[in-house]
Amino acid sequence: MRIRSLLLALVLASGVSAAPAAQDLLIPMDESQSDHLKAYGAVYWALADGLGVDWLLNYRGGAFLAPDTPGMRDELRARGVSYSAASGAEITAEVETPAANTSIVRLEKAPKIAVYAPGQTLPWDDAVLLALTYAEVPYEQIYDDEILDGKLGDYDWLHLHHEDFTGQYGKFYSAYRGQPWYQQQQREAEASARQHGHQKVSQLKLEIVQTIRAYVAEGGFLFAMCSGTDTFDIALSAHATDIVPAQMDGDGVASGAEQALDFSETIAFQDFRPSFNPMEYEHSDLDAPPPQALRNPLTDYFTLFEFSARYDPVPSMLTQNHVASVRGFMGQTTAYRADALKPGIVVLAEHPTGTVRYLYGPVGRGFFAFYAGHDPEDYQHMVGDPPTDLALYPDSPGYRLILNNVLFPAAKKQPQKT
């Protein structure tokens, strides 16, 4: 008995039977990552499986530190995502070094995602839907009925598909009013307006944006691109007037419509002038694309701002990337006039011409982010063009900005900017 006890004491003293040091999995997001976009989907899977993940802001391109489990390894391998075993304690100590502009944000909950998009198939794609599908992040598609039935509270994150909230059908009247898809879009929108007790589509869309604004104020997160951004605020500003030409709704623009705009109702923009011309493919003077001479997919770039990871974690999360400059891309709304931003709006990315490409701001207890342009990997996407194959762009910095927004609501706490 004494011999057994002695042997056990020796084994314990030597550490032979001690459990190996706990390991985590480091998912780098710098140039060493083989598929940046799939990495976001793997992190989302971990959160949905009940695993907490640390987002290492400004560390190796915004890397992730996940628990080392067989399931996590299987998911990373299946998705083709680069990872390595690492000591979580050592990495945490390095990231929390006071002199470094790095920080850790704990991700705990897989956000429930909704995409506001019509059931009708339209002759253009949506970059966010492409990103969610490629990254294998689940989402639910909703539209006017679900929003007005009070379903928004079921979701943590809402994306607005390429939408025209002014009720002008994307300002496609000049070029496409004779196309079947345009006529179907108009018929379905008018039927939905009548169903919900409105005489005009613009009135229905106003109720939609007011409901979405209330959802954000109550703690939701809103993300939109291209014309889904500026038309949101244009509709809110025109709540007391009619800015829609007769070609779209049967009557004309109200007298004094421009003077009747109410910028106290908007969330991002002010002091803009809507376009009242039905033949113009532009909603307002908010849009500020680069001059024609600068429109070159090989030389057009915008720059991400760098924020303090400790003191400004929200913009830091939204701008994590493996590059500081992102290739530009056009859209119906390509960039925003810097002088039209409301106080409190934070610019996340800026074009060399001084226009704004990416921004965010608070609304009540929630946040929104607007990202100008249509498709980060298709410089000038046209109606009818095929969708982008993201398997050809797994390291797209422009698409990474979209997926940063998807993970943002997963943060344990959404701290306010100081």
C-alpha cells in the first residue's frame, strides 16, 4: 500500500498525469487567412453552438480566438478556414498590452438576422445576401407584411435590400418602365399599399421606415447599402409632403416640397435636396460619386479610419480588415456628401475626394451603419449582370466590411463611443 502511494506521489510530482495546458484556436484575419469570408461563418457557427469567441480587435487583421473543440476544428476544416492551436492566455496578455492599440471583444450570441427584401425576383443581386450565403450565415427574409405585423422585435440585425423607400421604384422609370419586372414591381407595391390602408406606395414606405427607426431606437441594429441608405432618410424627411412625381403615383410633387422637408426626423443626413425629375437616375444631391476622370477600377480606392480599439470599440469592430485601403465600387448611391452628415455620425471610411463611403451612428439604444456602393467586387454593376461569385474573392476587403456588421450584435456589450 505504501509503495502504491509513493508511486502515485511521484507521478503527481513529476506532472506525468497532469492534464495538458488548455488550448484555443486562433483564426487569423491577416494575409495568412485562406478564406476571410468563410471565417465569419465559422465564428457564427461557434456562437450558434454555444461557444463564446473572442474578437481580437486590431490584432492580426481582427483575428478570432475560439475554443479548441473537435466540432470547431471540423467546421474550420470543412470551410477551408486557416487556424492554428494557440495559448489563449498568452494571446490575451499580448492583446491587452497597454501600449498596443488592440483589444478584446467577447462574442457570445449568434444574432438572429433578417433581410428586408421583396419576394419578387429582380434583375440585380444584393451584396449582403451574397455575403451571407457564401459565409453560410443563416438569415430570414421579411418584407412589408412582417414589419407591419410587428415581427422586427424577433431579430437582432436587419439589412435593407437594394430598396427605394421614397416610393419611386428605384428611379428606373426612364430606362425600364416598359420592362415586365418593373411593371410587376409597381403592381405588387401598389397592392401592398392598399392592403395596409395607404393610397400611395410612398405612404406605405414611410410607415416602414418609421417602424424600422423605432426598432433601432429600441436596441436593434440596422445595416444598408447603396440606395437603401439615402432613400431611408429621404423618406423620413418627406413625412409631411409629397416628393414623388406624377409618373409614379398619379399626382405631382407638392408645392413647396423642398421647404417642407423635416431633417429632424432623419438618422444620418440633413440639408439635402431630393431630385424631382422622374427621368433622372438619382434620388438627391446626397450622392457624390467620384468625377468621371477618376472612375477607374484599378486606381479607385477609399481609406478606412483607424480607431482606438479600447476606447472606440464600435467603429473598431466595424472597420476590422487586413488592408487599410479598399478598392472603390460604384452604385446608384456611391458616396455621401460629407457636409450633409448630421452631428454625431462617425465616418468609418473616406474617399480621397473628401466624400464618405462608410459611416455609423446611434439611434436611441441601437445603431445603424450605411455603406455606399452596390457590389465591392463589381466596380459598376449593371441591371441584368450576373451575381458575383464570391468563391473568386474569398479575401475581399470590401465584403469583409459587410460581415463585420453581421457579427457586431454578437458582442457581449455594445459600448457607446466615448
